Amino acid sequence: MKLVLLGAPGAGKGTQAKKLIEKFTIPQISTGDLLRAAVAAESELGQEAKSFMDKGELVPDSVVLGMVEERLGQDDCAQGYILDGFPRNTAQAEALDAMLAELGMELDSALSVEVPLEDLMKRLTGRRTCRDCGQMYNIYFNAPAEEGKCDKCGGALFQRDDDREETIRKRLEVYNEQTAPLIDYYSGKGILKSVEGTGDIEGIFANVCATLGL
Ligand code: AP5
Ligand code: MG
Ligand code: ZN
């Protein structure tokens, strides 16, 4: 499986990617997670990225492309990969195609996870993430058994810095302007698939697998 997951902020890309990697043991490459790790490590790259992320804007392509290229070159990607949150604009999509052609790892599919705009704000303001294992929760839709604590590993839950209403509005705007056109981009290449991202997470996962022929 060589897959790009497309979808608005909060559509459930990360949630579905985590289920796919559990079932198919291939890596999830989330540029958002890689950037947040760089921010936490206080690296130079992280400090540059943080100023864009806090505003809800895209981090410059040069930063993200280098990160993805390095990650795709690692051994565990040879059997397949799931790109989550990348590419985010046409320039990144074109650069990705060139990179994958060079590596002989061309995409099988781009899967768009479709969720109505009015659902996204609540999903994002309600999101909580485990600091230790990365499991995602939502205080409105899938709350942990004990407030602030991960069901899986007992780790502390945190709220992302960019999950504030103002920043979310900007992220949604950036998505509509820069990322949504990729639906046409992949449709033009004949590899676009789409799935409804509303309803329960397990049901969506079953549809994701069926849509991808897994
Ligand atoms: P990134 O981390 O990619 O954030 P995003 O695209 O805004 O997407 P999210 O992670 O917010 O949403 P998701 O679709 O993964 O949803 P999730 O599964 O968590 O990017 C962050 C920032 O980094 C960007 O703004 C940019 O600055 C930078 N960046 C990243 N990549 C970049 C790139 N390629 N180029 C340039 N800059 C880049 O679910 C959300 C919530 O909903 C959770 O609480 C979850 O539990 C809940 N939920 C999930 N499914 C359901 C359901 N079916 N019903 C109810 N609730 C649900
Ligand atoms: Mg995500
Ligand atoms: Zn955990």
C-alpha cells in the first residue's frame, strides 16, 4: 500500500492512518507529527516551523520536502507507506511525484476523507492526544475512560497548540485554498478514491479498507 491521505484538518486522517498501520504494519508518515517532534526537540528546523504552525499557515515547502525525502528513504518504507498531511499544495504534490519516481515507489492511491465543514471545529477543539503513545481522543466524541489519561498506556493527554478556534479557522482557510485542489490533481491521475468520514471510527475504517480493496 502506497497511499496519500487527503482531507481537511480534523477529517480523521491521523485516526484512520493509525488503524491502517496497526493492521498492515507499514509506516505512517505524518508531516504534522514530524514537525511537532522537531518543535519539541527545539531544533533549528522546529523553531522555524513553529512560527508558521502557530498561525495555522503552511511551513515552507523546502523544510517539509527535505523531511519527507529523508523519511521515505528509510528501510521500513520499502513495503509501503501512508502519507498523512502531505502533500499540502500542488508544488509539494509535484515534488513528491518526482521523488517517488526516482525511488521507484509510486503511489497506488490518494484517499480523500470527506467530512462536512460544520463538524470540523468541534472535532479539533475537542481533540486530546497522548503524550506517550500518540493515541487520539475527543472530549465530545470518544473521550478517554478517565479524564486527561490515556486508555492504552496511562500517559498524560495534551491539547495541540494549534487547536484554538482562531488558528483552526486559518487552517481551514489554508486547506480550502491550497490543499483541496489536490483532489483534482489526483483525480486527473486516475488514482483518487474517497470515503465518507462521518459516523463511527470503526465503520469508517471498514469503508476505508473496502474502498482501497484491502
Ligand atoms: P497536521 O498535523 O497535518 O494537521 P491537520 O492537517 O490540520 O490535520 P489534523 O491532524 O488536525 O487532523 P486529522 O485529519 O489528522 O484528524 P484526527 O484524526 O486527529 O498539520 C499541522 C500543521 O503543521 C499545519 O497547519 C502546518 O503548519 C504544518 N504542516 C503539516 N504538514 C505540512 C505540509 N505538508 N506542508 C506544510 N506545512 C505542514 O481527528 C481529529 C479529532 O476528531 C480527534 O479528536 C479524533 O479523535 C476525532 N475524530 C476522528 N474521527 C472521528 C469520527 N469519525 N467521529 C468523531 N470524531 C472523530
Ligand atoms: Mg493529523
Ligand atoms: Zn498513550
